[in-house]
Amino acid sequence: MTAIYTLTLAPSLDSATVTEQIYPEGKLRCSSPVFEPGGGGINVARAIVHLGGHATAIFPIGGATGQHLRALLLEEHVAVETVQAEDWTRQNLHVHTESTGEQYRFVMPGAALSDDEFHPLAQKALALSSGDILVISGSLPPGVEVKKLCLLVKAAQEKGIRCIVDSSGKALEATLALGNIELVKPNQKELSTLVQRELTQPDDVRIAAQQLVNSGQAKRVVVSLGPQGALAVDANECVHVVPPPVKSQSTVGAGDSMVGAMTLKLAENAPLRDIVRYGVAAGSAATLNKGTRLCSFENTQKIYRWLQS
């Protein structure tokens, strides 16, 4: 089976807690924190392992938080390849309020990466074999410019490595300009920015997604539509998958679960319809959990079977 690797340049150690309510100045009594790995590519690798697959996560670690992050991944049986960095790995905080059901996500800036730290990460990514899949997901930390990311993607593609990019803004726009990206998953707003026009009419999303495919920027475009599921386009077909109604507890991790599931199906050479169905199933399964938990195998399979019926 095709090997899957993920690259996370701004990993995090995520902590989640629960409090009755949030108000200024007073002491907010919280539950014992739950620590989990965080960062786009790391969560994609975790989701793949949760779904019974295998993926290796490549990322930098620094300080005690980085060591904690690495240990948590090994406990989940996620293979890792790390590079030591000087700055401590960031720690994010997710707070769920019981009185309102609201969630607050405090996201810290990624630890800075120097050229000397980025280079060995890039070398690990470029050591993949032709035909392997490399998922580059998450934000760029201080010290890593978009140009540097593009040079890495281009070098990987020249080696025959199949690149999936799950990012936003200038990073997504610039990597798409390289062409032949295996899969991207913008939401409607991000897609609108990519094609430089408002998407207000019923068929605008499909036309915009097809524009990215027809121009050679991406082989597959899966547009995340929230509760409406996802619209997927490749050179041969267009598929809209709507998930079953579920009681959403948290949207944290839904996007990474979706990318992980789609990557797993892509590695199996599944058709577009199965790729997006499995992605929507995993994304929906992740919303059933509170805090930062990803999709579970059992819930994903249940929703996937429902979508196939």
C-alpha cells in the first residue's frame, strides 16, 4: 500500500478543560486538563491511525512541551520523525463552558523555525519514495516563508511524491500555482479567495472548483461546506455528499479527520465518490466528541455505511 507521511511545521500540545462559565477577573475553576497532540499534519496522521491505517508524522519538537507531544503520539502508535528545535513547542488551550455549551480556543503562535531547523525537516520529507503521499498541513511558523514551502513542494513533486496541501491564504494560493497538487480542501470562503470572485449562485462552488482542476492547479478539489457536507471535483466527475444529521459537540478536529480519511482512501486508489464519502463520515464523526478529540473508527464506519446506502 502507498506510504503516507505528514509534515507539520507548527505543531502544538493541546490542552482541553471544562468550566461552568467564563467571566472576567474572577477565578474560573476548571476540570483537570486533558492533553492531546495538535497541529494539522499531526492530527491528519492521528486520524489515519484511528481509522486503521498507518502514517508517519514529521515535525519539529522543542522543550518539555515538545517531548510531551512526542510521547503522546507514540502512545497512540503514530510513527514519528522529529527534528530538535530551540524554541519550545507551543501549547494551545481549549475551554468548554458547561452553562452555555460554548467553546473557546486559545491558539498560540507557532514556535519559530530557523533555516538550520527547517532543512532537516525538508530532507526527511524529500526522502520519501516516488508514489508516496506527503500531506503538508497547518500554518507556517515564524521563520518559514511561503517561498520556502513552495520550493519544498516543487522538489517533492519532482521526485514523484504526491503532495496534498491543507493550508490557507498565501500558502495555499502559492502551492496551487505550482500545479498538480493531489488534493486540496478549501472551504467556500477560501475557494472564493482563490478564484477571486464571490460565490453567491447555486452552481458557483462547482464551477470554481472545476476551474482549479481544469487549470491544472489541483487534481482533486473538495470544498468543505460545513453542515452541508462537501462538494468534490476531479477531471471526470462532481460529487456532493451531505452527512446525516448529528448532534455536534465540537468542530475541533473535524477538518483534520476529514483530510486523514480522504488521504487513506486516496492511498487505496479509491474513486472520488468513496474518497469524499469517507472524508465526510470522518469529519462528522469528529463532531460527536467534546474538546479536541478526532474521529473514531466505529462512528466513522457507521456514518460511512449510511452514506453508501
